[in-house]
Amino acid sequence: MDVLRLSGNLLISAVRRNKAVFFVCLLLLSTFIYSKVNTLDSIIAISKDGTVIWHIPLVRSKPPRRTAIFPVNLTQRTINGAKQRTDEHSTAGIKSLLQFNYSETTSVKDITRELSLPWTHDVGNRDKIRKEMENYVDTKRTFVLTKGNVKIWEILQATIANSSFRVGPDLHRLLKKTPIFVNRTYNTCSIVGSGGILLNSRCGSHIDSAEAIIRLNLATLGPFVKDVGRKTTLSTLNKSQLKSFRGLMTRKDRRNLVNKVKVYENIAILMHSTSVDFDLTLRAARILQQHINIYFIHPNHFRGLWDYWKTKSLPKRPSSGFYMVSVAIANCEKVNVYGFWPYKYDVNGNIMRYHYYDKMHMSSSHSFIDEFRALRKLHQQGVIKLHVASCNGTSS
């Protein structure tokens, strides 16, 4: 640890004064770390006041064992003008900077064991969460934009901070007269994330047994039906997915979008209403409305639920998956959640895919870890049932 502290201080001093000296110091530090690299997952430099100077995650093919954290003498103003702080200088704050380390390896096993214990649905806690959310937004009537809850040329604040948009005739023409979910509550709902944790889960039949199945971004079903099911009631579709169709400018791209949607039976599509690339969203909606029902998330609904979760220590913008779990709590008697897993490795030490249908590896996102912590709490409270293991021999 003394060697690391000395090397860190030399690095910071060198980068201020002389680049050549900096690289010499970096080489010395790298030599020391090389002898330790088989036991390290991350290297973090932290100043005395808890400021993170740099964080180097090490790409590994096996589960890591620990993380090297060492302090250096550095003032806040020297980190490229930016400040990255831990949470009240606490151990928890430092750990939140790590994607995965030895203690988290233990946690993964504990989490899997915890979520495999007998679960009891707690209607009282579910109704309590519903009532709390209703204090921030009408969870049913303002879920989506309709001809009845928004006027032509009305200005709405978008889901992106400090952004607004005007409801023009092109958008208003696409809106339904009544909102989805307003006149009914489903007995059972499956919320299906796209995480690699679903691979080989054999959860397909459990997912399809629900009365309503909600998926994210038209996730591929095809060869994964045994793990993810085939039925879909509602799927989100965001602009990043639409961009994969190259702006829908050619007949071929438009046909590819329609063919992708036709794979799903009796599906409704839910799109974000936002000022960013909204022309592309409208173009897609006009193409798809001839084949399926299209709905647009009301920005007031999204922001209302965001404000609610801020009171639960989740200040970042909710992911689409976490947002849809919130929607399901408000509209379903019993909610089963699949495909949510924020860690790089599973309980057996296997590297996790970011999505079950591609080979992307898990990206670092502390909001995903925070959201997963919130999902675990909802599971413990009996509000949702969170599935992270094989569904063989379990009931939904």
C-alpha cells in the first residue's frame, strides 16, 4: 500500500510538471500492479477528502477477487476541472464506484440465495406504494398522451431536463381517445428485461402464463423462446432502437421495422414523447399505426414517477425497465420481474451479457445497480417478485 501511495503521488505531481516523468512513473506503477493483476478487478485513486481521481476497471475473463484503492494528495480543482465524490466519504460510497469486487462476489451469492427464498405477496405494501405514487401523478389517466388529456399546440415539459416540446397536429392526430390500462387492472403481469441473466433460465412458460407481458425495446424472441417466452402485450420502443433502421428513409428500412413488429402478436407499442429526435419517432409511429396500436408516454407521468423515486434515493433518470416496473405496480395485482441483473458476473462467475440476444458485455452503470437495489427492496416487501435464477420447479 505504501508503494501504491508513493507511486500515486508521483503520478499526480508528474502530470502537472512533465509528461515524460509522468510516463516513467506510470511504467513503475504498472510494473507493481502487474504482479497483482491476477487478483485485482479495479484500481482507484482517491484523495484525502474522498474525491475520486481516477478509476481503472480491469477487463477480466474470471471473477475478480479484490480492488486496489489508494489515497493520494490532490486538491479538487485538478481533475480536469471536474469533481467526482464518494458518498459522504463512506465505504458504501467507495463501493458504489466499483462495478464488481470480492465483497460483491459474496453479495451476488447472497442476493441469489435471498431471492430464492419463499416469497409472499403483500397487498398492503403494494397498495401503500400505489398511494405514494398517486401523490405525484395520476398513474392511470396520465400514463399516455390522449386526445382528451392534451391539446393541439400545448407545450409540455419533456422527460429530459430543461427541455420542452409542442404537441403539433402530426402528433395529436396519432393519439388515442382513451389511455391504455385506464379501465382495467391485470391480475398478473410479467415485466421482461433484456438482461443476460435470462439465458438458460427456462422462464419462458412462466413469463407467458401472466395475463399481461411487458417487454423492452422489441427485444428479440426467436431462438430464446424457452427462456423469455413468446407472448407480448406491450413493448417500449426508444429512439436508439429506431436509429438502427437508419432513419427509416428507405422503403427497405421501413419494411424491416414493420417485419420486426409483426413477429409479435397483438402487441401495442409505447414510445417516449421527447423533443430529441422526435421527428424519427413520429415517422416510425406513422408507419406502424397501420399494423398495431401506438401510444406515447405522457412526460408528466414519467417525470411524476421520477420525482417519486427521488424520495427513495434514486435521483437519476429511471431506465425504461425500472419505469415499466413502476407502471406495472400501479396497474397489476401481482408483478413478476425477469431479466434484470446489473452485475458483470453471475453467481457461478460467468461473464454476463448485457442483453440476452447479443454478445455485448455488461456496461458500467451505477444507476442500474441502484435500481436493482430498489427492486430487491420491493421484492422483500412483497410488492414484486424478482426472478434471477432458473424457473424450473418454481411457481410464478
